[in-house]
Amino acid sequence: RQSDRPEHVKVRQDFNRKVLALTPGQVHQDKALDDFAIMYSNDEYIGDQLIPEVPVKKKSDTFYKRDRRDFTGFPDDDIGGEDRAPRIRKDIESGNYVSKDHGLSDLVQQDTIDNQDAVLDEMASSVELVSEGLAFQRERRQRTLLTTPGNYAGNTTSVTAWSASGTLQGAPIADVQGAQAALWNGRGRTRLKGFTSLNVYNILARHPTLLDLFKYGAGPVNPDGLVTPQMIARVFDLDDLLIGKAREDTANIGQSSGTFSRIWPDYFGIVRVMERGATKRNNAGFAARFQYKKPMSKIRFDELKGLSGAYDVQVTSSDVDMVVAEPTGYLLTGLIT
């Protein structure tokens, strides 16, 4: 039985007031969750899907190309009496590649590993981030290669804009058909792929010329009422349409905040992509990545760095992306004004 003495009643009342006045911050101290963390990652890279890898054994070498004329012009094949069969024409061109070395690194101190919360794995994160950096820089190089008009040997056109001051216009189907007719196709094992920016895709997805093809049930119905990349690829007679969504931070290193923009510019390109890699009978494709050394990670511990030593994390590769058959690609520019 509780005492009714005044001093005991006051003690109980003071205790109840303190309990009722407690805040969440007083009864729980925040700590890192051991099963949840987040990270920002970039959108999908598309360059590797447009420039196939060709493994090579030497850092530099020569490759051969048979002339287009060999397959499009032959002598008369009539043979009379004891005549010899006319001899065909053969011409072989050559090209050269020189692989370039690439690499990035990071430093992870042993104290950081010892002191990290359970949810974090700084060593694994370091290798992942450095590898991501190499892939990011390769995407930027591939972007430059595939969107430089001079790399297409005249197979480029500045068309009537598909969007001008926000108004959808132009003739995207006719423009792409014209590009298709001009590029060199061949009948070997290759895939014809289109690529464009997210801005251009968003225009095509709601362009009346394309929407008209599907609005009366002439094709698959998109519940959102927009034309999907797969639908556009089918209309344009492409095996695939890749949308460049990845971003880059264009702010200078050291600035307090980032300035983010899309990596791929507002062009529409079509390239023939080799499927078989390094063989003696490749049907011509627009570009290739001569891969001398695949990306490889190296980790070395230096006990003299920091309080308890540190790990040097490095990822390197050696390759070069090159245009090898200019006539098998086409680039449309001037799409948005």
C-alpha cells in the first residue's frame, strides 16, 4: 500500500511529471541502421551496346578491310570457246589501332575500415566506385565518337527540327528512312541500332506523326498513350533503340554543389553493330573497341600511410574505341530548336 504521507505523494508526483515530459530523443540515441543504406547511381550506359568489344593480343596492330567495290562490281561472267573466266577485282585496305591505358584509384585507411558501421563496406564501395568511374569515362568517350558528325564521312544531315519552340513538327519517319537508305547495310550478322537523347525520345514518344500510326489499333497499345522505344524501333525498322539517360556533373571539382546534365546530346544516330566480335569474316559495323586489357582491380596495403596503414585501390584497363566503317552509320542533327 502506497504511503499517503505528503512527502511520499510529492515524490510520486514529481516522478510522473518527468516521465510524461520525456521526448523521443531522451529515450533513444540515434545510431546507424545495420541493414539499410542508400546510394545514388547513374542511369544505364549505352555506349558498350553500340561499340562491340574486339579482344586483341597486342597494344597496337593493323587490321584489314575489304573494299566495298569488290562486292558491288564484277566483270561480265560470260565465257566463250576456250576463253579463260574473267578475273574479279580484289582490293584490301588497312587500318591501325593503338590501345590507350586508363585508370582511377582511391585510398581507404585501415582506421576507416575499423571504425565503420556494420552497414558500410568501404573497401567494396571503393572498388565499385572506381570501376564506375572507368565505365563513366568510357561512356563519355563513346558519346563523343558517336556524335561527332565528321566521323560519318558525309552520312549526316541537319533536318527540319522535330520540335521548335515547344511545337512538334518535322518529318521524323521520312528523315530516318532517308538515313536508312543512305547507310551501308550488308547481309552478314549485324544488328542495326538507333540511339538518341532522352529529350529527343520524349519528343518522338508524343509526336503526332508516330502517334497516328498506333491510335486506331494498327499496333500494340501503350496504356500511357505514348510511343515506346520498342514501338519506335519497329516503325524505323531498327533492331533496337537506345536512349541516353546518363548524367554528368559539369561543375568544377571543389564547388559546393553539382551541375548535372545529360551526357548524350540531342542527335539521332543509326549504326550497324557487329555481332561476332573478332573473326576473319565480320560484316562491316560502324565502330569497334579494341580491348587489349580488360578492366582489372588491384589492392595494395601500405602500412606507412595514416595511423594504421591504408589500402590503395586501383582499377585499370587498356583499349581504344574507333570508327572502322564510316558508311555503316548515319547521324541526324538539328532536331530541337
